[in-house]
Amino acid sequence: MTVPDHDRVEVRDGAVPAPCCFCRRLTLGLVGQDFYLAPYFLDTDRSFADGRYGQCHLKCLQESGLGRRWASGVSDYFCRRWPDWIGIDGGASRVHVSPPTRGIILWSAQGWFAELPFNVLHDAAADTPSGAGTPRPSRRTLSVSSIIGFEGGPYETIFAALTGGHHSRIELPTLLAQLNCADRVLTPHVLRDGWVERVVPESRKIPLPAEYRARHAVEFDVELINACRAAIRRTVGWRRRRR
Ligand SMILES: [Zn+2]
């Protein structure tokens, strides 16, 4: 799968890797594949969660049979915190817009979540074919780049062990296989061309720690992308970037 360069975006998340609260294997913090189940997402009835909080593979969450219950709790939380949301597909999905973080949270009744910055939807829309007679794809792949760890953290140990300390990049399929997590992703095909790399940020003032970045694709229905754009436009407004 080839992902256009212009779809690349930045997402910051430093809470991983951590054991999945269901299978105890590592979650890598991949957008659309993993999620953080926080106790405060649930209002009063937390009994169904059976103490399972923290990082999880969304696949494990779905297989546990708790996905819909968690989705309901998370949705209620997001509705309270970010009351500007729109329902899509008969309410099966919701888009919550967070102006302070310039990001959105996608929620699905099936128990699927993802957090994305505005610009990933912005760029995706700009590239949608619109010529006469051009068939419109029903799904699109977007590329996300997330910071999943820092120098001195647990990712460094994992990375160094897998690469022998000689390489700055490891392919995601290899990483997932080495960590025995390959069967814990929802959509392996979108990770096929992804990777994790060690990057030392450039700074003119102070030395910054090395970062571990994951870069991979996320697949969306075009209808969902358009609904996200409409929600953002209605909430904060943004103009199409000139190219
Ligand atoms: Zn798991």
C-alpha cells in the first residue's frame, strides 16, 4: 500500500508501550488499533469493566464482548467534555471536535476509537478525486505519524533489542511479529507498509531526546471523512490550504 506523503501528520502520544489489560501483550499505541481505557470515562457503573483499565488492543476489547459497553461510556464522556459532536450512519459513529487540541475523536458503537488532528482530514479532503467520470473511492487510507516513545523509555529497550542497536528503523510487521502481537491488530493490511523509527529532533536551543515514531496507514470511509470535515468546519472553521 502506497501512502501519499501529503497525508502524513503528527500525533503525540507517550503512554506506550504498555501491556494490554486483556491479553497482557504489548500495545504499541498505534492509531486506530489501540486505545486507553480510563476509569474516568465511565460515570457510575464500572462493574462491567471488571477492573480492566489502561492500554488495550481494540481487537481484544471487541473480542472481550465489552466493546459496546465501553463505547457507550466513552461516548457519554466525550459528549460531556466536547458537546459538539455529530452522528454518522444512523448514530453508529460520532465525531467529537476538540478545538483546544485541534483534533477530533472518532467513536464507533462497535467499540472503535481514534484520535486525529484536524489536518489529517484537511489533507485527505484536498486529495479526493473530483473530475467528471472519476470513480470516487468509498474508502481512503490516510497516513498518521505518532510519537510512541522517547529516549530512555521502554521503547528504547525494545527497539535496541530487536535491531541490535544498529538500525534506526524497524518495519511494523516485523516489530509486531517479534513482540508476538501480530494477531492483535484489527486491520493488518493497513500496517503492512508501516514502520517505527528512531528520530533525533533538531533544535537550535536545547538538545531534545530521541523520539520513537510510528508511521502507518489508517483506513476510513469517505463518508466518515466528509462528516469529520463538516464537524470541524461547523465548530472552528478552517480554510483549504493553497497548494
Ligand atoms: Zn490485547
